[in-house]
Amino acid sequence: MRTDGAVVAALLCIALAARLVPLTFSPLPFSIDGFALARISTDMAAHGVWRIDPADVNSYNQKLPGFSLLWAAAAQVGGISPLLHVQLLLPMITCFTVLPAYLLGARATGRRLGGFAAGLFVALFGSFLLLTSAAAKESIGLLVFPVAVLLFHERKDPRKRALAVLLLLFLPFLHSLTTFLTLGMVAALVVLTQRRALTRGRFSWRAFALDVVTGPALALGAWAYYVSVDLPFLSDILAPEALVLFLAVVVLLTALMAPMVRPVPRRMGRRLVSPATKVILPPVVGFVLLAGNAATNLFVGAGRTESAFFLVVPSIVLFAAFAVGGFQLVRRTVNRTSDLVVAMFVAPVALILFGFFRGLDPGGLLLVYRAFDFLDYALAILIAVAFVAGWRTIGPSRPSRAGLVAGFLVALLATTPMAWNTPAVFGVQNVTTSEEFRALALLGSLGARNMTTDQRLADVARMWFGYSANADLPRKLRDNESLAGADYAVVLERWATVGAQVHPSPNIVLAAGVLAAFLAANRVVYTAGPPGNRILVVQVLT
Amino acid sequence: MSNLTASSWARTVSPEILGLTTLEEEPVVVRAVDPDAFLRLENAVPLTGSMGGSEFALAGENLALRFGLATGDTVTVAGAYAPRLAFLRITGTFRTESAANDELLVDFGMGRFLTGIGPLNYHSIRVRTSDPAALVRFLDGFQASVHVTGPGLVRMDIHSDPPSDERLANAILRTGLGGAPRDYLATAVGEATTSVRVVAYGIAVLLGILVAFGVHAVQARSFADRISTVGILRAVGASNGWMRRRLLIETMPFSLLAGFTGGILGFFAGRFLQPEVNLVVFGHQVPISLDVVTFALILSVIVAISIGSAFVLLRGTLRLRPTESIRETIAVEPPRSLEAILRG
């Protein structure tokens, strides 16, 4: 037990250190969503109530108040700023994601080494690191959902079932996508359990009803709440056409999943792990799609795969190989986590397939990339299984084992640009610098009524400052359109080099002459930052 | 536009947006116009229906003849440079002596939708004037960058160099230059999956793969019970070719029947569900229709999949040792504990 504690403590330290790195870029929230959450928390703390104002620009986040309520309470108790301290304190919570990963890894492999490998993967894998470093609802969701699923998996103990229900009741108020996927995983667990009961002739309607009522049926409560507050995006899935497609995907995956209650029989003399396996297809298809999206826009209207992303690909290929090997081991053996792995795969995969089939547009891309990181715990289990198998295969040679651990660590660190260099890897900037924030704050003192800038700064201006902000400045400058209606503009010099962010569309790179002409024709009232990367507040005269 | 229209020397001002589309796989020009100005400029004669309204689609006489169109008919057109589909109800027909007689005229809203051209932008503005010099002065004073040509005018380039490329497409259809906003959707789709046909075939292939998986899974389950029969037949001297022929004879009628029944059931289920529920894949609605060619194609695909799947299953069985295939259970390793394997 003390050894377990020491390993988990070490993992927590690594995870926390990695999640504090964004503080070196800016003390402000490491995501645009963080400004909305901080604003709502500030208002809650100031007024002492939770309100949903449909006219408010933050109304979507007001309808999902879990994060803001907890953060407002924490800020009041601790006497801290909801905006300035969120990026310091949130990692202290999200670093605990290593705990469920350790539990899952140790449980799957029966060895602490497996727990350590799974925990290390969750602590440092770039994509997961990005989400759990950011001040966003999803970052807490990624901590809560594996706990809920794990508790539900062990629902024979009524206390664990009750705790799972409690968490499943809380999730709808935290994050809709997390709720949706967690309920999907729980439903998959129910299918697997009942399928096994049917096979063994132990099926009981009572047990089935109890599973449904304390699991997937809780979706009704979430649905009722979301309908009552008119949650945006809900209609994307509940529209008849979308629902038919989604149900088709669910039926297909349920049919494919049901036989997975039994291990795959292995013929005499065949190896447990082989590279010639059908399991290799999904990662191969994934890589082909990523490569294809680099050459052309797979999701029409959204950005392409950035070239810097391919620097991360070798590490991802390595982890994909680990996951493929781990999956074969899990499926061809008797173990305690097969159901968990299958359930934790099925729900995100269903949403990813739905995102693809629904339409190759930015909405589809949103579903695909948002769902991807919910696979990370299942991947962590598989990678841990493969890692332990590799550890055992290479024998007692210390240099070999040290090489395995070092290689694993290096591969993980090689994925961290996904979290720490998002402009290069994903073409999206998440950092709002203090200088940019001050420039936006200055607009208030200038009495700006309508301002215009790029998508990122316009979101911050709307969400935190409550300005009337348009995000169409880069497009209008590029197309030489009139800026009528805007009295101030915030311009970044780097729009002429790396481009202006108009997520999810690709960045707009302006000609240097266009930017210079705009600045010459209007009045620059504030400048900050070094030459070449200056932030300019401009009074629009023309 | 308002400056032009207000000018006393401009007798008729016709702003226009040009788009290219297809009807029944034939190329067609769709032109968004102000119907009054355009028909006046073209000296057009109304034939049937009304010539205006906020939403309209007017077919030139030649176009109507070519496609058998009449007032009240509905046609489907695709976006010119953007992946868009629109359904147009023909509200009237007209006759002109110009190329417009073979065109489809639509309102500006529809024209912008089909071409992706933003508000206040037009591909061309035609002006009828008795004072061309006034027009040139206006353009010069307006700081417009234009090329002027027309009857009674010496060709000139105002605030611009002479055009280097005379092609129509470059002159009027380019986007991203000359102030017309670039349409991300159009650019991206042009590079990726431009045509509706590509998407349609993509959907068909996807559905085919799903069906193939389903058919193979069902046949594999059914064939699993007959592996021992194959072993016995081999033991009594049946050749591989004989068994393939036998399997083909057995599979063919069942797959035909299954394909026919499934196709018919699918059609009626689809008709029952529509119009409340539509199947939308890759953002495109999958229509439910029963035409003989498509049905025969579906049937043949299902038969081909079934036969292919059967041969794959038989090939796998023929690879087994005869003793192994005759036994009730295939020789497999007993499942081992993962923990035990990992502990060594």
C-alpha cells in the first residue's frame, strides 16, 4: 500500500508539473472557454446566485454550471480571483486524473508497473495534457467520468452503485459531452453484463431493470434538464435525421460489441500478439485520414492537419502499436478489465463515427476531436498491458528495461507539443497573454461600444469584458471591406506572419501591406509588445 | 449600385451574378438578375407565368424546350463553385434573341447561395446609356478599377492595366480577387469532394462495406456449424472444386432471395418513415426510390458479397487439417489469465 502511495505521489508530481507549464506562457486561462467560466464564477460570487440569462453571451456555459458553481465556491472560501488563479489551481485538481489511470492500469495488469505506465501515459500524453491543463468544463469531466464508469463497473457493491449514480446525476450540470459519453459507456457495460448473464443462463429482469435505472436511464434526467434550458447543439443530435443516423451507429456497434463478452479463441500454436491483425485497421485508417487532411480539407471549412503535427506522429504510431498489442492481449485472455476497455472504447467511437457520417463539416470535426480524448483512459489500459508484457519479454536485463522506460518517457514527452505548442500543431492559439488582456481592458476606458478583432480576442472580449465584439476583422481586411459599425479594432502584428485565428477555419494570413495600410489610415491609440509581435488598439476612422 | 441607378444617363442598370450548374447532366448557366432590368435590357418577351416576385426562377424558351420545363415544374440545381443543392420552382418562361434564351434566371438570394458570392458583390453590372462618356466619367470619378467595352465605346482600362487573360472564367468567375470574398467552402470543396457524385459513390461504398460486414458475420455464424460437414466430404473424396460449386449452388438462391426481400423491406420501411425521418449521411440526404436498375444493382452486389463471403469461409475451412475440421470443436488454446501471463 505504501508503495502504491509512493508511485501515485510520484505520478501526481509529474502530472502537476506538466500541467503548470502553461503558466509560463500566461497567468490567464489556457483556453478561451476559461474566460467565460471565470466570468460566470465571478458573477456568482458577486451576486450569490446562479442565473441563466438567454441574452448573455455566456448563456451556454451558464446552462452547464457545475464548474462555475464549484469554482465560485472555491474562490470565495479561498479568497482568490476566479480569473487570475484558475490556471494555477485547476491543474492541482486535474493532475488527479493519474489516480483512476493508475487504478485501471494496476487492475488490468495485476501489477504496479501497469498502473505506473497507465498513469504516466495520462500524465504526459499531449492531447490529454492539453485538455486537462485548460480551464474548461471538459477538464473536470475527464477526471470525473472514469471514476463514475469504474464505480458502475463494480456496481455489485451497492455503495459503489450509489456513488456512481451520484456522479452520473452531477455530470449533466458539468458538461454535456462528458455526460453523453459516460452514459454511453455505462450503457455498454450494461449490454456486456446482461449478454454474459444470458450466455450463462443467469439473466434476471430485476437486475437488468436495476442496471438500466441506475445507469443509462439517467439520460432522461439530463435530457429533461437540457431541453428545459434549451441547450444549444442538443438539436444537432436530437433532430430526426441525426437521431436516425446515431441510432444506426449505436445498433451497429452494439451488435459488434455483444460477442466481446468472451475472449477471442486462439488456435493452437498461434501467438498471443501478432502484427497481422484486423485491430491494426482503425489506427491505420486514422493516420490515413490525418495525412489526407493535410493534403486537402477533409472537414470542409475547417483547417488542415498542420505540418508540425507530423513531428508528433512517430510517437503516436508507437503508442498505437502498444495499444494494438495490448488490445490483442486483453481480447485473447481472461481478465478483469476487458468489459471496461470495450465500454470505454465504444461510446467515443460511436460519437466519432457519427461525427464522420453526419457531415464532413466543422460540426463533424468538433464531435470527432472532442470525443477522441475520452478514449485516452482505455488507451492507457491497453498501453499499460503492452508495456508490462514488453517488460516481461525483455527479461531481467536492467539496461533493456531502462531503455524501455526511457523510450516510453521520451515518446510521451515528444507528444507534449500538442499541449504546449498548439499554434504549430493544431493551428489554434489557446494562450491569451497579459498584454493582449490589458489591450482589451483599455477599450473599456476608451468607451468603445463596438470593437472588432480576430476570433480568439473577440471571444475573450465578449466572454470576460462583455464588449460587443466582431470577429471578422481579418476577413474584412483581407477582402478590403468596410469596417462600418466598429469604432475600435485590436490588431496583432503577427497576423501578417502566422495569421489571424478564425477557428475552426484556417488562419487568415494578411499581406504586410494590407496591415500597414489599415494602421496608416486609422489612429493607433495603444501599442504593446516587441516589434513584429505588437498588439495595437486602433480607433477606426474610415 | 445605387449611385449608378440614380444617374440620369443610365437608362437601364442590370446587376448580374453568373453561375454554372447542370440539369440532367447538361451544363446550364444560372444568372441571378433584377428581372425588370434584365428582361428590358435583353428585349425579352414573357411567355408564361409571372416575371418577378421576391423568389423566382425563369427559364429561357430554349432551355425550357431542351429540358421539357414548364411553369410550376421543380428542378434541382447544384452550386456553381460551392457544394450546395437547391430546388427551384419554375415561375415563368421568356424568349430573347440572345444567349439568355438558354439560361435560367433566379433571384439574387438564390444566386448568392449557389455561387457563394457575398452581399453587395456582382459578377457584372450591365448599363444601357445614351451617353457612354458620362459612364466613363462616372467610373473614373468613382475610382473604380474596370475595363470598359461596348458599342460606341473605345475600349479602355480605367485605373487598371489591360487584362492579361481574356478567358471568361478568369474575367467574371474568379473569387478572392477584385473584392469578391473568398468562400472557404468553395475553395475546400474544390480541392476535396467537389461533386455530389463523389459523395454519393462514397456513401454507396460505405453502405456496401457495412452490408458486407453484416452478410459475412451472418454467414460465418451459419457456416461454423458446417465445418465438420466439409471435413467429412473431404474425407470421402470430395475435391475442392466440387465443394466450391456446391457452395455456389447453395448460396446463390438464398442470397438472391435475401437481397430481394431486404431491398423491398428497406424500400417500404423508408417510405413508411419518410418524410418525417430521413437518412442523412455525410450531410446529404439519402433518397428512397425504387428504380429497376438500382434495385438490380443492389441485388447483384448482395449476391456477389454473399458468394465472395462464402468462398472466403470455405477457403478458411479448406486450410484446416481434415481431422481438425471433422472435430466438433476447433483446436484452440484454453483461455489464459492476463495477469498470469504478465506475471510470467
